[in-house]
Amino acid sequence: MATDLKWPRTNQELAELMGADEQFVFSATLAEYWNLLSEVQYRADYFNSQIIATMSYENDIHSHLAAEFGFILKTIYRDNSLFRVYNSNRPVYIADCTESDTGIFNADGMVVAMPSARFEYKKGMNAEMNPVLLIEILSKSTRLYDFGPKLPCYKNIPSLRQILFVEQNKPKIHLFEREAHNRWVETELTGAEATFSIEGETISLGSIYRNLDF
């Protein structure tokens, strides 16, 4: 749903505007987005001169998958000072999202190379610019947005090596890995026995989707 109405600030105000939708879109300049970002309770992306707002609330499966990934990544990078692990509260700034637009997205998880490159949008507030890994947990209502404008923008991040799009309704991950500057390879991983690697560590889908019944 899109609108030019007064911007909501709280989750409650956003919910009243969204109705049954999981996203709410309203026009804004980039400067207006940065000003709003420090005031709102919900998650807000920016693309194509629009703010894409989603509730900060996560369902049970989404929270479970995010927590499992957080634990796995923290374990892999715990003693590696060259990287830092973040959750969904860190925006990613992509100056060259498209030929004519900037994109700012809030992934469900990320790993950033240190020292990090950051875009300061307000004193003491900044967005990451050099992630090496990004994770998105898909939902029925946001998958077109994730595979649509978001994925091509992610692929334009020079530092990025891996992108994981994680399904909620079954053990399945869409893994995108950079092989060259403009070449990405997609692998669909399905089932608990399927595995992939991060920093040489093998991870099974079973370890991510543990204790979930489908």
C-alpha cells in the first residue's frame, strides 16, 4: 500500500494505516528518510524515493530463524576481529543501488568487514557500507520485494560475498555467492541434510531449522 499521508511514528500508527498488509509505502526524500529513521519504532527501508515501512514485530518462526543464525554467526566469528556480526537494527547504505538511486535496507542479519565503512546520516548515527554477508528471512508478503528491488541492490555492494534468502515454511535457503565482480551464482539448498559454508565452516539446514515442525 502506498500513500502520501502524514508519516506514522509508532508501530500502532503504522498498523492502523497498514490494515492487513505487511508493508506500507510512502513518498519521501532521502533527507526526510534519514530524519524519520531516528524517530520511528518500526523498520524502514528506502528505495525509489519511497520509504518502505514494516512492523518491528516478528512472528515466532522468523524470530527462531534469526536467533539461530545469530548464534551460528557469533560462533564462527567470535575470535575473528576482522569481522563483526549485527542483527536487523543496522541499516545498509547502498549509494549505487541503481543507476540513479540510493537504497537503504535493513537486513535480518549481516556480517561486516572491519574496520567498517559507515555513512553517517546524523551525529552518532550511521549505516553500514561494507557488509560481506547479508541474511533475509522471507515472508509471503515481502518475497517479491526481497527478490525484486532489494536483491539487485545487494549485488551492487562491492564488499558483499554471500546473500542468504531464508524460507520460513520449509528448510530451504537461496544462497547467492559472488564469483567475480559482476558474477553471482545461486544455489537452492533444500532439506535438513543440505549444507553450505561460511568462512570455511560447514552449516547444515538442520542446525538452522532445528525444533521447527512443518
